[in-house]
Amino acid sequence: MPRVNYWNWNLEGAQIRAINELDEELAAQAGITQRRIHETKRELQSHLSQVDRRLVSVADRIDTVLEWTELRFQLIEFDEYAARKAIRKPFRALAGGLPATAPDVADVPGYWMPPAALALLRLVARGGAPSGPFADLSASLELARERDAVRAELFSLTVALCFDQPAFIDAAVLRLLGEPADLGLAEPGEVAAGWRALWEHAARGEFGPSAADLLTERLAAMFDPETLDEEELRAWDEAILSFGGVESAPLPKTEAFALLREHLSDAEAPQAAGGTVEPDERWRRYLQELIEEPSPAELPLVEAMEELHLSEDRLQRSKPTWSEPEGSVAELLRQDLFDPDGPVALRALALELAAPLLRSRIELVGESPESTEPIIRIVKRVGSKVRVGRDGHDAAELEAAERRIEQHMDLEGPSAMVAVVTAAGFALAGLVLVFNGLWPLALLCLIGVVAPVWRYSKGKSEQAAKRDRCDQQLADLRAELIRAREGVREAEDERAERTAAVGRARDELLAALPGARSGTANH
């Protein structure tokens, strides 16, 4: 809107100005209103975007729930799922100290759980005379072993341990010790957690002497030092050298060897006879995982359900902890051997199996890392250096160093001939001036006779002072050479003592090791 021109000096000027001011105020309010409308639109659009995103998220969740529900319904259709659900209920009741009875579950062809679980459940629940398709305990367990030997035996062991059935422990342990160490599921070359738990209990004698002997024989057959790679051998070397210290401050070899000898000597102490399995929460967890674990046919569905990350299924039943790798046999033996707080029985077993390897590594790392070359120290002076050893210094280098010191001191004194000639010249000139009657000049010449003599005398004094300083520096150099030679002797003696101490500690440690086990390869 064009502005009204009020540059007229008449009576209507005040009214025109009022109209223009009102127009400006209305325009300002209109601008404020327009900005508020734009801000409101932006806020509304932002809220609508958030609503859209939430709707999309809700839609995605609905799709996820629908997908999970569909997978769930597919899973329910499996006979293995129905059998596992029926078997889980009485075992939960028994775990809580409640009475339970074996359910009426039909056999599922190829599935190991019904024959193993129902046969043992009837025994544990003590619900009367066995009946049904799995009334014969031995036949049922044998059928389960034919379908999955590892899971059937591990299940028998966990049930026997969790519900106090010692009659089944020995047979299950001996069979499991005969199975591959990976239990069929751990990574190649890795010991599974369930087998490691069996290893620990058997080594402590809790499954009886037969199980301990079988474990030792099995581990001896599996542990071959010749097959260890450089990385594992370095790990053994580091465990030896760092024993008793911390990562930031390892102990000297002498102390590390002494502590290791004491540590390994404890492993030879006689152990109390075992026979009772100590309470271990792992067996209860393994039992639950075996019951919850899906069959091979169900596994793809269960894995797909777990990938959906629903809160209803966070158990990760497709990855039981009993099948997780604990490490290789070499790693676990090294862990048992060097763990200062580990069970002595495990340490003794590891020492028996790994003694040849341990001996060879101790001999290797026990060699003195210090050079046997003669120790040389350098004494430096004024741009030169003198090498000093146990038997003394290099004569040519010392001569060159002394010469450099003398050159640096500038020991050349004033010339007597120059002083005499200069004085004689002034004296002759003075006599000539006297004969000619030029007494003032003759007096100056006589003074000139004294000057060369004075300068010569002063130069001789300075030369004597420089010579004294030079002699002092030469004496300091020779004293430093003597100190350096003594320091070299002390350093070599200390090195020899350290080497001897390491050698004694190494020999004492080697003497404390048991002899090589028959059938175990030396490295």
C-alpha cells in the first residue's frame, strides 16, 4: 500500500500522519500473525511426521508380531515341540521340590528326548511301576543314544547330578569322556563348556578314579606339543616369564622361576580321595538347556524367531551354553597350570601332561638374553673418544685424545728470540738518539726495551698456567679411564652373577618338574 504524503504544512497534516501510523501498526500486526501461522504450520508438519513415523513403527511391530506368531504356530505343529513342552512341566516341578509324574508322551521318530527324558523321569519321580512305551529304562536310554549319543549321555548325567541319582553318574561320565571333546557342536579344535565342566570334576576325583584315569588318557591323546603354532608357544613363554608379576611390572627371571617352582611343587601334594560331586550351577543350567533346545527340524524356525528380537523369546535356545567353546586343550592346560588360584588337582593334571613342553620352553627362555660380548664404555674428551674395556683402554685412542687436549689448550709459549731482537732494536735506536742529543725520544726507546721483556715474561706465566690446566685435564682423563675400566669390570661381574642366578633358578625349576610322560611328544 503506498504511503500518504503528509509533507503539507496545512491543517490536515495531523490526520494524515495518524492514518499512516495506523497503517504501519496494522502492517506490523499482520506480519506477526503471518509468522505465527507459518510457525504453527511447521509445528503441525513436524507432529504429523512424528505421527507418520510412529505409525510406520507400529506397523512394523505389527508385521513383526504377525510374523513371529506365524512362526510360533508353525513351531507348535511339530511333534518335538509338543513332547518337549509336556516333558518340561514335570522337570520344573521336581526342580521346585514339588511332586511330579511322567506325562503320557508318544515317541517322536529320530528325536532323542522322549525315550531319555521319560525313562529317567519315571525313575526320578518315583511315581509307581514304570509303564508306557519307555518302561524299559535300559532300552529307552539305548534308543536315545542311538539318536544322539552326546545329548542323551549329557542329559543322563545332568539328571543324575541334579536329582541325586548316583547309579547313572559313572556310566554317563565314562561314555562322555569317550566322545569327541567338542561334543559335536564347538568349533574345531575347541573344547565345549560341557566337556570342560566334566574335565574339571573328573580331575578333582569327584567321578572316581576310573574317570580320572580315562580323562588323563584322553587328554594325553589329544595334546600334542608338536602341533602347537608359534602364537601358542609364545603364550606359554609369556606365562613362564610373567609368573608372579603383573603385566606392567614383570618379575626378574630368577624370582619368576623360583615362584613357579614353588607353585608347581604344590601340584605334587597328595590329593584327598574324591567321590562326591560338589554343587555346581552349571549342571542345572545344562539340564534346562537340553530340555529347551529345539530339535534339528525345529531349529530354523527358532533361529528365525530369535532374529525378530521379541521380548517373548530372548532365551536364545538355539545356542546352548554347554556347547560354547572354552578354548583348545593347550590353552586350557596352560590356564590350569599357571593359575595361582586354580584347583591343585587341575594343576597337577596339567603338569603331568605338559611337563615335556614346559621343560623345553623353560630351557629356551631360561637362556640368558644378555650378550656375552665384552662390555665397552666410551670416554669422550674434546672431539675425541677412548674405548675402555675390562682389560684397559686403546693406547692409540688415548694418545690421540691427549694430543687433541694439548692442541685445544694452545701450549705454544712466547718466542724468546722475538723478545731479544725487539729489545735490542729499541736499545740501539735509543743509543743513536742519545748521541744525536734527542733525549726525549731516546727515553721512549728505553721504555720500548722493557716492553718486549715484560710481554715475554707474562707469556711464560700464561704458558705455565695452561700447562698446569692441560696436565690436570690429562690426569682427569686417565682417572676417568680407570673408573670406566672398574665400571666395566663391575658390570661384567654383575652380568655374570645374574646369568648364574638365572641358570641356578632354571636348573632348580627343571629339577622340580616330573619326568616325561610316556607317549607324550617332546617339543
